[in-house]
Amino acid sequence: GAPVDREGSGEPRGGAPVSLVPLLEPRSVAVVGASARPGSFGDQLVAQLLSGGYRGGVHLVNPRYPEVAGRPCHPSLADLPGPVDLAVLAVPNAALEAQLRAAAAAGIPAAVIFASCLDPPDLAERLAAIAREAGMAVCGGNGMGFFNLEQSLRVCGYPEPAGLAAGPVAAVSHSGSVFSALLHNDRGLRFNLVVSAGNELVTSAAAYLDHALDLPSTRVVALFLETVREPAAFRAALAKAAARTIPVVALKVGQGRAARAMVAAHSGALAGEDGAYQALFDAYGVARVATLDELADTCELLAG
């Protein structure tokens, strides 16, 4: 369907609430780094976006090509013919800062970042500052993007199954491999929204959870968490889920020293104390699970 005109909100740290509607329900998308080179990330991303059936506007940006996938390709975001809700930055770390600044300068309210944002070491902080100053929502960095299956929108440069039908489960994952595993499930689990949150430069799992709870189709939310970066916003979202009797199923990883080291290496997230998470989940009736199979089983049961 067409994007819904409403205010979904997530709170970027240290700022006013930012709507996630331009990010997750954009009316138009620009792909920066669109590529005609077969098998490249920019090529796969454009292929998924165009083959998915998304009915919004799609603009391609790369100064190296006059056209990609049979569509005109523009030299820069400043050269686009019309307004854009979402800038998809399929570019390496070295180009991220310039392109995010260009998106902010063009008044684009949301972006997706796939690159690690780890090199140079202060890159993540600089990107977060640009986004916060512009009031932008950002999915990632170091993530795999997202799927809004109600709008046939696939923002992902990695191979995922074709023909995914929309359904009642919303999923948010700090792990890209879990994001992909959920999309490849053979349990009959169907999703309205699946988000790979990455290292959450500005937009956190709490904001995605809050947004998912506002979707009329959401009957259950699945969370794969390494940490919670915005505790107050996360508690508020869990309270909202409880008030609306929408069950939340959580798989929290990172207990123990070895697990903490693994999680830190994976996305820069440090695992919190397990007891605190258990108390939080107990307080809001979150169904905590221990394995990915159990997550799928529980979501399947609750969605049915």
C-alpha cells in the first residue's frame, strides 16, 4: 500500500523524537553507489530494490554511469529531479561522510548505511553528529538494511529470498546473520518489517520497536539484542507493547566474558548485565528465549 501519513517516533540520543516514516515507509528512494558492474554490492542492491515491486520513486546516483539497470543515473544527490525521503548509501567508509553530508544538504530526512563506520576510528561519531544536526533517521551502519514487505520495499545488497509475502511479525536484529536467517525461515513466518539495526549510529532498536508497534498489522515483535543503547526509550517501547497487548519475544546474547568479547568484536555493542535484562523483561512481560529456533517457534505460535 501507499505510505501511511503518521508520526512514528524514535528518540535519537540527545535530541527530539525523529519520525521513522521516511526511513521505513519512504515515498521515494535514492541509491548512492548504484552500479552496473555485475555482482557488485551496488548492482545487487539495485536489483533487489527494482525486482521487489516497490511502487515509490527510485533514483540512482553514481557519477561513473549515465544509466544503471536501464534507468538514468545521476552524478550526485544534488542533481536529483525531485524530493527524496531515503538515501541508501551503498558506498565504502571513505565516501560515507561526504555522501551523508550531501543527503543532509539535500534535505533528505533518512539514510541507510551498510559500511562498518569503523575506519577511521572517529568516523561513527562524525556521521552521528551530521545525522543528529540534520534530524535524520539512520539505519546502520554496519548493518544489512531492512525489508518493509507491506510496501514491497527491499533495501539490502545481499541475496535474500524472492517473493516474500507480508505478514504479522516485525523483527529487529543486531546480527546481520540472524536478519538473513529470519528472512530464509521455512517455518511459514511472515513479516511486515525486518530491520538489521547494525551499530545504531543514531536510530536504535527502541525506535524500531516503537515504530513497529504503530503498524496495524503487527501481532508480535521479535528482537535479537546484543545490547540496549537507549534504556529509557526501550523501556517506554516495552511499556507501549504491554499496554497494546502485543507480545515481544527477545533473544538477548552476550552473557559471560567470552560472549561479551564476541559481541564487542561484532558490532561495538557491549553486553549489559544479564540480571538487569531479565528484570526488565520480567517487568514488561517480554518472552525471553535462548535460541534462534525457540525465537522462531515462539513467534510462530504467537502470530497464529
